[in-house]
Amino acid sequence: MSPDKLFIDSLLRSVHTAQIPAIGFGTGSALFGKDATDYVIQAIETGFSHLDTAQVYGNEESVGDAIRESGLSREELFVTTKYWTGPIQQATQESLDKLGLKYVDLYLIHQPRHVAHDFEGSWKELETAKELGLARSIGVSNFNIEQLQTIVKTAKIKPAVNQIQFHPYNYAEHKSLLEYSAKHGIVTEAYGSLSPLTKFPGGPVDAPVNAAAKRLGITANQVIFAWVKAKGAVIVTTSSRKGRLEEYLAVGDLPPLTEEEIEAIDQAGANGPPKAKVARRGAIACAAVLAIYTVVKFSMRMGCYASA
């Protein structure tokens, strides 16, 4: 049995007509706009069965290549992709064509701003995609409570998932969102969970994380993922290094954090990351968003994307 399967035994979510493994390999961030074939193959060989991509990542074709080269049956993999722009039904089919699949296990609205003109109508389009068998489950990404409420209020099929950036430094901000999602049976997927260690090192979270790591004889990365797991969220992560992927999957076999350790991380996270690093990261994030917008806008002009 693969490490991925061992992991999901203790956190297997019933999601519409699909079951979602509790840790997934993401192809955004460092793989954005790149050929992800070798990295996805490596992830699958390491034990990942949950693959997460998106229309805007520009690498759905290479993810599809990796799926075919893996030799695994379709039922052995859980594939997520996300809508970014264009008529929704057309975008859905285009993503499936690039992936070389007849259906995805999970189809998400990537950003609320792309459907803000008509939340309810856009969600109906996703419901249609599910009814047509193009997606086994449907959900959203980066939605706040108000946006999620707008969908839930009129949805015939509630979102299965809300994928958000989630880590100890924004837990207090997202606590009510997690509670609302749990109340309505919406699974929270977490990306960017290692930010306290990779983007904001030296902050208040380091101390309780390192203490837990020392007690358990594990890495700080594993403590963060154990914390995410304790919050009931599914993990979406990535790495180009096989050793890192093995480290992440091993979280499923580790003993849980104590309530005191979880509380200590919660409290440290509420103090926020180092302010100087937040300001610098904010400037970098703005530049990244502008770059993505420029690329997508250019692609639309060149006919790479259908106009909205």
C-alpha cells in the first residue's frame, strides 16, 4: 500500500461521488507555465495519487502526459483542475482535452473574481459539468465566507471543496470560514501551508513547531502538515525533490500532535509573521499577480484562451 493510501485511511473525505486523498501534489507555484511531466511522474512513483493542476497553470497537457506514462488506471488517480477564464463549459472541455481525460475528479472555480459578475449562474454551469459527467465533484478556491454563502444559498449541489491558502499565521483569519465549511460539509483544502517556514522564517510559530518536532523526532515541515491535518484540512503541496515528497507522505504514519502543541501553534500564529518580511512578500506577491495577469491577457489576445 502506498504512503498516500496509508495517509488517507485516517482522513478520507466523502466528496460528492468521489473520495479525496488527504494529500495532493500541486503543479502551480514553481511549475507554473512549465513542463511538469517528470515532476508529476516522480510524485506518482513516490506514492501520490492526488494531482492538482489548473487552466491558468499552463501545464495541463504535461500533467496528462505524466498520467499516461505512469501506466496507472484512471481509477487509481484523483485529478483536480480549476477554471480560470472563458465560457465555463468550453473551458471545462478544453482542460479535459489537454489532460487527455473524459472527466476530472474535482473541478474548482479558481478565483471568485472571475465569476463575480454572476456567482449563481457560474455555479449552475459547474453543476451542469457534473451532471454531464465531466467532473465527479465540483467546488471553489479562494472563496471567503460571504462568497461561499452566495453559492450555498441557491446551489442545487453544494461545493465539495474550498481550496484556500492556509497556515498558522492566517488560521485566526480563516477560523470562521473553516467552521462554516465544516457545518455545510465543505472540505477545506490547504495550499501554502509551509509559508511560516519558507516565507516567514524566524517568526513566533518557529518555537512551538520546533519543540513538537524535537519531541516526535520529525521535521518542522511534518509538524506543520500534522497541524493542518489536525484542523481537518486536505493538504496540497509540491516539491521537485523525491526526498521531500517522501517526507510529506510520511505524515500519515506519524502520531498526532498533542492538544497543547496545537494550541501553542495556534497562539503563536495569532501573533502574525515578522512584519518586515510580510511587507516584502506583499510587494513580491503584487508583482507576481501583475505578471500572471499580463501573461493571461496576452494569451487571450493571441487566441490561446476564449474570451469571457
